[in-house]
Amino acid sequence: MNPEFDNIAAYTPEQFPQALSRIITNTEFRHIVEGICHYQLHDQLSADQVIEPLKNVHNQSQLDDILIITGLKKLAEKACNGLYLQGKENLSLPALFLSNHRDIIMDAAFLSVLIKDETGKRIYFGAGTNLYVQSWVEDMLRINNGFSVIRGGTVHEMMHNSMQLSSYIRYLLTSQNAGVWLAQREGRAKNSDDRTQPALLKMLAMSGEKDMKDNLMALNITPVAISYEYDPCDYLKAQEMQLRRDNPQWKKTPQDDFLNMRTGMLGWKGQTVFTITPSLNRNLEQILQSTTNRNEQINLIAATIDKQIHSSYFIYNVNRIAYDLYLSTDKFQSDYTPAEQSAFEQYLHSQIDKIQIDNKDVPFLRSKLLEMYANPLINQLQTL
């Protein structure tokens, strides 16, 4: 691999042993494992029972047996009411999987599990360096095929970082025949109004030696729709919306990011569906021929990705109930029972109760929670 990627690339087999050693000897990592064992597993398993087997792991394949076969699949059994992959006919490697972004860690983790079950191969995934809130987090992500998406910097630094990232993703796809996951935008869409950032597509097209069409076709961009029945971080997202409303200068701390990661990993998600949609390559040339303006071309590609994702959401009754409550209508009332509506409203109440901030604005928070659950259905209806 080109050494120019060393600072962002997923760890190599040669880097694996030292990185794993740093993780399992990290005091903060042990504290996290102890907390999970106590609060989530109710002391059925001790931290030593989790960490000791890692000392006998020497490569990623062995780590996969523990983290994926044992860890993530058991986590899915506890945190999900079923984990499903739809659109398998659209799955082929290499491919750049662009998806909506609901959860900081589990979007990539669950997709990796599902695709490995189908292809036998782990995918690579991008992780923003803002998530490296503790040293072991970076090691854990990069030891598991994660690569760094560097945030911030001067204009010159951002241009350099974009070209480096674009080139590394292209290397993984064209030289390693890998699968790669990226979120369609920087950060999660807090209100679930999922839109592809044109800047992301511009970054992807930067590398390569041909025209934009050929540069993008070589990536085999494949949109993926992620549908969690429940978002365990929904109350944290609503809380953030009020904090930003009340103070536009408010910024998340590393502790906030860590809380979101932990809550997203361990919280209840209900039924969870990942839907792979067709590759953009089937109509990319037609999109690009509709205009010669580069910005218009990029915007049309982004709109196509959005339409494929929006039309492929798996819609739950909580989305229908939220739609009716948010828009004050009874459009979907025949699809759910009064008991289901009552249960969802109780769920909203319990999530709002978790928010502990000054000047807590309950009507605002409830409206934002409803918006989160209504938007997937609102967007899907607009594709019909």
C-alpha cells in the first residue's frame, strides 16, 4: 500500500498485534467493558472473560470470530428485533456503499456483518476523526477495517485531506476489489431528513485519471437505505436540537460523542433493515448527459441517490403514527391500532424524560422526535 495513506488507512496485518495490545491494556477500554458487563449483561459475563480471549488473537480473522460471530451478532440479538438485509440481488463487490446515517457506529458495523454473511468479506468504512475521543477508539476502528476521515483544518489542509481520502477509497475499490461504506453526509441527519452532500461526490470524483463519468463509474456507487424501527439516540438528537436552538454557538464535546456511540451501540432498535439498491452505474451516463454544468451534474447524482434511499426505506407503524401526529392528519390511521399509538406516545414520553437540560422545552422536543420518525415516510411518499 502507498505510504501516503499511512495516517488514515485501516491497519495492516503487520500493525494488528501492537494495536490490539494497546486496546486490551487500555484502562478506559476496560472500564467500558466493565460497564457493559454490569449494566447490559447484568454481570453474566465479567470484563476478564471478554478481554482475556483477545490476548490469544493474532489476526483479523480471529478477531472477526469474536467481534462479529460472537460479539456483534449477540449484540444484534439483544438490541434488535431482527436484523435483515434486503436487495441482495444488487450486492456485488467492489462497491462503494453510500447510505443514510442514523447511528455513529452501528450503521457500518451491522452492514459489515450482513455483507460478510453474503460474500465472506469484510467491508471498509469511513470514521470521522472527531469520534476518536479516546485513544483506544481509533485503534478499535482502524483494527476493524475503519479508515480516518479527517475533520477540520485550513482550506489547504482540507483540500489535501480530500484528495488523500478520495485516492485511498479508489485504491480500496480498484486495487483491492473491496467493499467500502460511507455515510451520504458528514454527521448524522438529526431529523432523519436524509440528503446526500454534493461535496462528498465532488471529493469522490477528485481522484482518478479520466473524466467524471469514468471516475465515478469505477467506484460502483451503490446506495443503501438503513431503517431502524427505533433510534436509541433519538432523545440525544432532540436534546442537541434544543441546545443549538437556544445557543447557536453550542458545540458537542468528546464526551457527548462518546455517549452517542455508547447509547447507539447498546440501545433498543427494534426491527432493523438494510436495503441495498441498484448501482448508479446503470443510469450514470444518462444523468450526466442531461446537462454539461458540473455542479448541476453533481446535484442530479445526489438527487438520484436520495431518491433510491428514500424509496427503499422500510416503513414501520411508528413512522405512520409519527406522520399522522406530526402533520395532524389521519392518513395512516387504518394501518395501526389505538394500542400501538398509545405505546408510541408512551415511548416518546419516556425518551423526553431522559433529557436533563436547563429550560427543557417539552413541546419542542416532542415535535422534533415526531419529525425524526415522520421524515422517512414523508420523503418516501415524495418519490411515488
